[in-house]
Amino acid sequence: MPPAFVEVADGVHVLRYPVLDVNATLIVGGEVAVVVDTLSTEEQGRELLAAVRSITIRPLIAVNTHHHFDHTFGNGVLGEDVAGFTVWAHEAAAAALRDHGTLWQRQWYEECLETAPELAEAVGRTVIRPPDRFIKVESTMDIGGRTLELRHLGRGHTDGDLVVLVPDAGVLLAGDLLEEGSPPSFEDAYPIEWPETVTALLHFGADATVVVPGHGAPVTLDYARAQHSELTRLAWLIREGHYDGADQKSVAAKAPFGLAAATIAVARGYAELDGYA
């Protein structure tokens, strides 16, 4: 059965794609519709577009919450049947795909190859479509009787995380600043700054009743606060370990999110504190 959207608030639909358990969100306005994140491959993008068209025939705009392939590699497909199609993202995310997309694509291909070879092949043959509308800090988008607020609140999961608020529906789209069902991903993260960014997220979306993470089921603000507490604990463990000159493995063993994720987080955090990240 092809993936389908679930309406989580009036005119806001979430498609939870089973491969990587990643979310794409459709926000329907009076004049246009916005797709936030576009899945991992051109093939997945076509499935996403079909699901979108089962709900609305309005012209489309895409928003990428960050540059990773599982949120951006469907961009090109979504624009195939839309004149004047644009993709919005934070300027750092756009630059990552525009200037270094081939290198990232090769890295992602190699990361997927051992555990998901079919996904790796599809990632490797995707034609990258970088964003062409750039946000530095904030922007407001009028989509016809409905306003979206787009914000870059700081570095966290990446240096170009973008969040989207749908105020009239009480929906906050957090991207991979929040995860449900699996640990956060720290491969190119900023674990020292991440908690402060989520603090800003909680203030920005203080009235939200639905929070859509980058992966997993929609959650509440209480869930977001709980993950913020874990991220804060992790950041302080890294700070203290770095100050004491502690071995990274010993710090990771005490950290939340499990040893595999924590090991990467501690390495990134030490680099961040040393000025290398």
C-alpha cells in the first residue's frame, strides 16, 4: 500500500514514510500548498507527490528543514509539474547542497550501502535539486488565508536547521531538532549548542498542540521538553568531561541516547569546544 498522509490539524497532513521513519508534511493554503521535507530519493518523491495530489491540486512550494538527503532528495520530483516551483531552506543548508552536494551524496551512499543497498543505489542516482530561496533568520510565508512562520533558531542537528510554525493550526514542525522512536543523529551536529536551540524552539512554538519531529510519530510539547532535558544533560556531561580531560569513551558511557549515538555526540562536542566544529 502506498504511503498516505494523516491529517493532524485542519489542513495540515503528515506522511510518515517507513524507510528511515521520516516525516513529510503538507500544509494546504487557499492559494498554494507547502510540502515540508521531500524524502530520500526521486522514487520516494514521486510517491510523495502522488499522495499530495490525492489531497490538493494547488501549486506547490517546498521547504527543507535541513540539508540531509532524507529531507531533500525528493525536491526535484516535486517541481516537475509545477511552474515557478521554489524550495526554501536556511542559507547554510542550501549552500551545503549547492556547493558540496556531490560529496555529501557520496558519503550518504556509502553510509547506506551496507545496511540498505537498494536505498543506497537510489540515493546515488538522484539528481540533487538545491534550495533556491534562502532564509538567514526568519521569514513569513502567506499561502492564501494562512500564514507560516519559518525560523532558524540556532545550530543543533546541523548548522542550517529550519523550523516551521503553522499558528492557526497549532502545529510546530521541528525537523531533526527533535526525534521520536530513535536517538537524535549527531554526525554533523552541535551538541553543545543544541539544547539552547531547542529552548528557543519551545518558546517559538509555546502554543503548539502538535509537534512534528523529523522522524517518528507526532508528539507534544511535553515530549519536546523531555528531549530537551536529555540534550541538556548530554551537553553538560560533554562540557565537564572536556574540562576534566576525560576520555571520550568514559563520557559516552554515562550519556543519554545509547552508546552508539553518544559516542558520536561526545566526539562532536569535544570538537565543538575545541573550535573545530
